[in-house]
Amino acid sequence: GKCFKTSTQLKLHQRTHTGEKPYYCSDCGKRFKTSTQLKVHQRTHTGEKPYYCSDCGASFSHLGTLQAHQRIHTGEKPYYCSDCGTSFSQFSHLKTHERVHTGEKPYVCSDCGNSFSQLSHLKSHERIHTGEKPYSCSDCGKCFKTLYELKVHQRTHTGEKPYVCSDCGKCFTTSTDLKVHQRTHSGEKPYVCSDCGTSFSQLSHLKSHDRIHTGEKPYSCADCGKCFKTSTVLTVHHRTHTGEKPYYCSDCVKCFTTSAKLKLHQRTHTGEKPYSCFDCGVSFSRLDTLKTHQQIHKGEKPYSCSACVKCFKTATELIVHQRTHA
């Protein structure tokens, strides 16, 4: 009972009921309801892009695609979310966003049943099952599951760090790294241990901490079988087998197994002594040296001789004393 102004419009509409597609592509045989749809499709074969952007010269095969592109230049965002008021330049972007409110996840993985709000997210997820890594780095040949992962990786070659901290000016390669860093300024620690209530700024730090309670050491050394709580500690341990020392001092070319050891060493060149004694103001380059020094003020003597039970403030003093028994 739907009404139309022209017989042509009526005829086109009736094809939605009959399924008739009288226009077919001579290149691939695909069929279409209208000659216009066929004409647009044929551009996928010819490569024709008759619609040009007057601002930047980019060309497009669809008028609608050009119009969406031009909003990059104009900043126009005509599609509004009725739930939160966020605006979008493209209708498809609005539709995707609305799933944040509805919770709709129409794209389902046939392997494991996980569902996603965006088709691109499903496609990325499916590569976990297939192992496919279609995005390769032109600099080093390393392959990645997603275009985003490749872009982040390429910044290791270019040195690009596009995310800047507004508090201190420090730059980061990813928005996630920036977000984590900003917690050093805000003091935010959103990850809380359910066992003891200790809170952390990073989820990975909470997971490492949890192993104090569980005693779990899931990372084992393939060379000696020793187990560790974190992959970082395992990586450092591996270097005792390989002899690798990847951190180099630019002043004297001495090399180290960890960045922390390099940082300590560099203080011999800079003279930096960041650890100060509250009692007398003397400063030290190492935290452990400060702690040893503080025992002078406290009168502590934690190192005892097993031969005569005499006590000493430092391990060095104990070793010197033990030679009197030998």
C-alpha cells in the first residue's frame, strides 16, 4: 500500500518484494536492482574515481564517500547520539557508537563464541585463532595482527611519540602509556588487591603483587628451570646464561644487564645523589647506601658474628672482623 510519485519509483520499490536484479556486471556477473548501483559497482573494476575534493585533491568513486571525507576539512559532525550528545561526521560511526549504550555485540566469533560491537574488532580477534599477521613492517619485516599494532611498532623506528603529558611535557608512543604515566601526577591507583587492600596504578603491577599471596611463579627458565613471578625478572635472569648486557653507558661504553644498573652507574658520571639522610643531610647515590648510613643514627647493628656473637653496623665491618677468627 506504499505510494510513490512516479511509476519508475514504484517499479524500483517492487523489486524489494520480487528480488529482481535486472542489471548485471559483465566483469564479475554480480547483479543489481538499478542501473545506478551497477554504474557505481563497475568503478571497482575500472578504478574510476570521478568525485574530487576541492580542498586536498583526494578522489572517490562514490559521491557519498566524498561528502563524508569533506567533513574532515569542515569539521562538520551532523550525526548526534540521543543518549550522550556525542556527534559524528559519519552515520556509520554513530551506529557503532550507539552500541556503547545498548551493549549490542552483533559480531560473534565462530571459534570461541566471543562477541564484538565492531566487525573490525571481530576480524582482529579471529587472528588469535588463525595466527594470521597480515601487517608487516617495511623497516624490519616484523608482522602484526592489527594495523594499530604495526603503527605503534613503527614508532620504534621513527622515534615518534605523539602523546604529550600536559603536566610535565613527557612524550609517549601510545595513549595507554600516557594514561598510565598521568597517574604519577594524579596519584590515581585504580587496581586494588582483594587480599590486603594495596592499590596500584597499573593492572600488571597488581597481577605481579597477587603472586606474593598465591606464591605463583609462572615464568620458568628454559636453561636451568628456575621459576619467577614476572616475565621481566625472567628476562633479566636469562642474561646470566646468555651474557647479554643491552644497556650501554654513553659516557664510558660500560654495559649492564638492566636499565636500573645503568642508571646507578651513570650517577658516577653525573655526581647525582638523590637519597638524603633526614638526620644529618648527607646524600647518597644509592638507596641501600643511605639505609646502611642511617644505622649510625639509630645505633642498629644488624650483622652478627657467628663465632663470637659480636654485632656490626655493616656487612663490610663484619667481614673484616671475621678475619680475626681465621
